[in-house]
Amino acid sequence: MKTGDVSFWYADIGLPQTRRAALTGDTTADVAIIGAGYTGLWTAYYLRKADPSLRVVVLEKEFAGYGASGRNGGWLTGGFAWDHDRYAADRGREAVLDMVRAMGGTVAEVMRVAQEEGIEADILPTDELIVATTRAQLDRLKGEVAHRQSWGEAGQVYEITADEARARVNIPGIMGGMVAKGVARVQPAKLVRGLADAAERAGAVIHEGTAVLSYASGQVVTDRGTVRAPIILRATEGFTAGLPGHKREWLPLNTAQIVTPPLPQSVWDQIGWSGHEILADYANSYCYCQRTQDGRIALGGRGIPYRFGSVIDDQNGTPDMATIERLTALLQQHFPAAAAHGIDHAWCGIIGVPRDWCATVGLDRKTGLGWAGGYVGVGVSTANLAGRTLADLALGRDSALTALPWVNRRPRYWEPEPLRWLGVHAMYSLLRIADRRETLLGIPPSRFARLGKWLTGK
């Protein structure tokens, strides 16, 4: 079994053999972007498409797509994954419904650009399927369907029976499922590398191997020189805590994945999954899966959730053995027919989590400093909307996107240590306890889960 090497997705296509040129001294730009993941690259792409005269410079410490953009589960969902009521409390119900619709349009937009730019990313339109295997999970499923339908997704999200769910994917003990229409499966590293090429063709300049040391209004200081720009946009997601002054803004939460070798047809005959749905369960400590283009199962979930002091985990993507064993046990539980074939690759990465678990994008027009992130694990589609929104903000446009309720929303900071470490680890301990009790006792949703989420404001 291979571990680390950034991700299986890069093992699939090969790590970049050459890097884009690093910054070679002081320079100027109209817009400087920190971070060459999905958010930064989409922003650069749309800025240059809107105004080809703009000098747009993207600064990346490693290589484009090194972070979560090249490590994620490949879910292009367009779903609204945050607390609707928290946004509505600030801007009202109609504004949230506008954002639900805007998020729903991201899948088609990503696919449009991929086709137009010749980005081959194994994009496959499909459904999202979330299954329940306990009474408590089924209760949560029904509640989620009702909630999302009440927030404008009545035509896209619905419940299916156990038999209907089993006909799609034969998971032991399945009791029902939720289907969300209009999603897609992608190979994330192919998407981000193709997007980087598209942003360059549009005229953006990407400097790899250039570490940002600090930034303030009007300038970004790197280890290779200083970039002066009236607009500076931070697109660092889970790596934000590593920037001076931002350690408590977004919490870097660890997530890990494993992938099987290509499975023989005899195994797929037992599992089904002919629709290639992106797949998850309704456990409190949930998992997420895809059937890859070459016939593997990729399964992800939480690793060691959080390192003390917002320290970023092994950046090469090597998970701890306990996490690999836990994910392997989960894969064997859901897909026993695949158990004998083992694990081919395991890797990990980090996502950015705001204190209220709600994504945000914005620009302070007085300082020229902007940001986007806090996607809480649904960045493949969200980053596209964020990139379009940041582009409009940087261009000074008042648009339907800049009026959405996540714009210029600033949640409070996370607590100082050791409180945030204790809170996050207590939450995940309580979620695991809740899952065990719900499975063993067949009880409704456990109070331990509610307590765990309350601790961190989830």
C-alpha cells in the first residue's frame, strides 16, 4: 500500500515533473491571489476573461493543486452544505434561496468551462446517494430531505426506499436513502491541473515555489520578493492558519481517504453501483465515496481531526495507521465483496472550518483585502461560485453574486488553545460514541451527537 505522495489522484496522473517559475523579485499587479487551488485559479480565470488587460498574479508555495483541490473526494455537488438559518438570520430567507440556486448552477458551470477549455477530468454526471443503515441515520435522512426541500430543493432532493437504494448500491443493512440530482463525479487533480492551464491561457501568471510570508493592504511579502497590488485575495482554505494573524480564523481539520485496486467485474456484480453515484452514509462520523473511472472504490472520512495549535498535518499527505485501519474497516463494512482486494493507496489533507461552519467570501474595499473559503469539505463546486464572486468584487461590480448572503460575512474566531483542541477532539469522541450507541442499541439520534456538535457550534 502506498501512503502519502500528495494523493492517489496524483499517483493516477503523475506529480508535476516541472514547476512553473517562482517569483524572481519585486513586482506589481492589479490583483494578487494567494493560493493556486480551485478558488484562486477560478478567480484568476474569471478575472482575465472579464478584463484581459488586468495583470493577475497567483502565488503558490508548492504547485497548483497541491492542497485540498488535488486530494478531495471528487464530489461536484452544487449542494448547500451549511446552516441555512444562520445566513437567513443576517440577510433573510429570499437571499438564502438565491444562494441555493446559485450553488445549484455550479455543476453546469464547471462542466461548461471544462468542455470549452478542453479539461479532461473524468467528469461524469450522476446522482448523490446518501444511505442510512440504522434507525438514527434514517431519522436524520428524513429530516435532511424535509429541510432541503423546504429551502428550495424540492425538485432535486428526495427520499427513496431501502429496496430502491439497494438496487443502486448493495450496502449491507441499508434502510433507505436520499437522492440529490444534478451532481457529478470528477478526478480532482485532473480538474485543478487543467484549470491552472486554462487560467494561464487566459493570461494569469502563476508563480509556484513561492511562499507567502505575510500580507497587508497593498502588498504581499514572499520568500522570493514582494508583490504590490491594490487588490489582494486570499484563497488558502485549510492553510489559512499558517499565515500570520490568521491562526484562529479557520480551523485546519484533517480528512483522509483510501482507495482499492481496480476491482474485478465479479465484485461489481455483487456491489452494483452501475450509476456511479457519489455516495455517503448518515453516520455522525460520516464517510464519502466514489466509484472511480478505472473501477476502484475511493472512501474518505475524518483522520486525526485536529492538531494542537492549528498545526498542519503531514503536508505530503501521509495519514496515521489508526486512520487507515478505521477507514479500511468502514470500507469492509459497506463493501464486504471488496474486502479481499486490500487497499492500494491512503492519503490525507486539510479543509478550512470557520467557527460557525459556514462558508464565506468577501472583499474589504477600504483595504483591498479579500478572501474566500471555509467550505467545510464541499469546495469542488463552492470554489467555482467563490471564484466568480471574488472576480465581481475585485472588478467593483454589483451583481447577483455579490448580493448573496455569504458575501462579507465574518464569523467570530475560534477560541485560543487549549480550548479549541479540547472542543474539537471532544466533539469527535462524542460523535463516535453516538454512532456506537445508535448501531448497537437501535435508538433514535443520540444526545451525545447533539452535545458534540453544540461544543463546536456545528
